[in-house]
Amino acid sequence: EIVLEAAMQDAKALLDSLMGPSRDKSLEEQKKTDRWKDKDVCKRYLVGFCPNNQQDNWFHNTRRKDVNVCCKIHSDRLRSDFEAHPDHAKYAWDYEKDFLEFLEGLVREADAWISRETGNCVGPGKVTKLPASVKQKVAEMQEKSEQLLKEAEDLAEKGDVQASKQAVETSSKLKEEVKELKEKHTYESGGEQVCQICGVRCNPDEPADFKAHLDGRLHEGYTKIRAKVKELRDKMRSTPHPDEKAREEKAGEREKDRGAKDRDRRRDAKDKDADRGDEKEKEKEKDRKAKEKEREKEKEKEKEKDKSKSKEKEKEREREKEKEKEKSKDKKAKEKEREKEKDKSKKDKGRDKSRSKDRRHRSRSERKHRSKERRKQSSSSDSAPRKKR
């Protein structure tokens, strides 16, 4: 399916190229001669060629894959209509200018590629290049030489010294022959070179490869691109734009209009500035009044604050006085309490003294009584024996 679709796309592109993209449309559409103005038509193809055409890409199968593919219409019929159109010169100048910028981009990329590849070139020196038949012969000789060396080792181990020497000599002769063959096909090379047109590395010592590069599509494409760049640069320098005079006149008119508009703008700006000045003065006056009101309000607030502070101070003083009164009351109450306690203590002391006096009196009386009792007892005890006697 992919192959069939690709074949159909190729066929469609071929028919568009030969008959134009409007071949299937109405007669009125087909009679139009400015179909080349459409966006899907490649303008580079109208004024020259398109190197990255999807159907004919010069960079296909190369290492320059960073060039985008052009999928627009590339039609010879549209190019003929364009060349026959009355406005051909007017549009061709613009299209060629764009085409030149595109080609100059490709040339810059090619020059960058050339500078990179120049650093990768192999320098001059001896190069050995064997033909296929000689290369095969050399490989066989080297293999046989290695086999003979192994046989020589085996014969030496078995004790057959003579046969071992002969095998070594034969192997050495084969190595010498290989060396001679390589020297025969060794030459002094001038080294690789980079093509200054397309940037391909090649070796001039190999004429067939060098000629194949010169005949290659990439080299031919860059040759055509560089030639077209030179042609278009010369044309742009020598041929002014067809509408240059009209552009200059339009530019002059635009300058006049711009000057008038600038004057109007400046006048309007002055008027606006004057209006802005009046408005600014009014705004300033409003701001002044508003600030004065704010100041008055702040002063009122400050007065209120001072009043509230004075009231608070008076209240504090009253509270301090109340506290002092309470303290004095407490002091008097404490003093009364102390006096009462002193009175109580005096009374208690008096009671204690009377009690101690009573106790002393009692103790004296008790002692006297006891002493009397003792005397009585002692007198009674003394009188009893006297009676017995």
C-alpha cells in the first residue's frame, strides 16, 4: 500500500508539472493565468529551480539531511503562465530575492561542511592499495606461512630438527614474497582533498573515484547553486526593483503624512499638556485642602487624646488617693489591733502574775502545812517510846 501510494503521488506530481494543478477544475479556473500566485506553488521553481523538491531532491541519500523537503507544486505550466504574465517583472524581482537568500543559506551550509571535512582529511604519505586478486593471494600466502610455523613447532617437538628448519625457511620466504607484493602496490599519496564546491572528501590519486564525484548529483547541484547565486547577486546589484520609483513616491507621501501627523500629535500633546496642567493644579488644590482637613482632624484627635489622657491622669490621682486612704485606714486598724493585743498581753501578764503569786502562796502554805505535819509526826514518834519506857 505504501509503494502504491508513493507511485500515485509521483504520478499526480508529474501531471501537475505538465498540465497544471487545476487540470481537474472548471474551465474558468483553468483559464486563470495567475494560479502561480497561490501559496501552495513553489516560487523558487518559477524563477529557477528547487533543489529540495520532494519529487526531485538533490540531497536525497546524502549526509546533508538537514535540508527540509519542499512539498509544494512544481509545475512547468504555471512557470509558463508566470513568464507570460504582465506583472512578471514585478513579482520576479521579489521571488528572485527570496530565492537568492535561500540559495545563500545552502552555500553557507556547504562552506561550513567544507571547513569541518578539511580537518578530517588523511594527510599525504605512503598508501598500499592491493587489487582484489592480489589481496586474495596475499591472504593465502600469510595463512600458509602461519601453518608452516606451526608444523615447524610440531616437528621440533618430535625431534625432526631438519624438517623443522626447512618449514621455517619456507615460511620466511612466503613472508618476504608478501612484503614484496605490498611494496609493489605501495605508492606515495598526496593525501585526501575536500571539494571546494560540494564539500565531499576525495582522493585525486584514484581517478575513477574522483571522476565519479565530479559526475555525482551533489557536486552538479552545488555547482548549479553557486552559479545561480553569482548570477542573482549581479542581477540584484544592476537591476533595481520595478516599483522603486512608486515606492519612493509613496515613501515621500508617507513622510509628508507622517510629518503632518507628527505636527497634529505635537499640537494635541500641547493642548493635552495644558489641560493636564490645569487638571494638575486643580488636583494639587484638592490635595492641599484634603491635607488641611486631615491635619485638622489629626489636631482634633490629638486634643481628644490629650483630654482623655488628662482624664485618665485625674482618675489615676483619685485612685492613688483612695489607695492612700485605704492604706491609712489599714494602718489605723493595724495600730488598734496592736493596742488591743498589747492590752490583752498586759492583762494576760497581770493574770499570769496573780496566778503565779497564788501559786507561790499556795506552795508556801502547802510547805508550811507539810512542815507542820512533819513536826507533828516527829513529835508523836518521839513521845511513843518514852511511854514504853
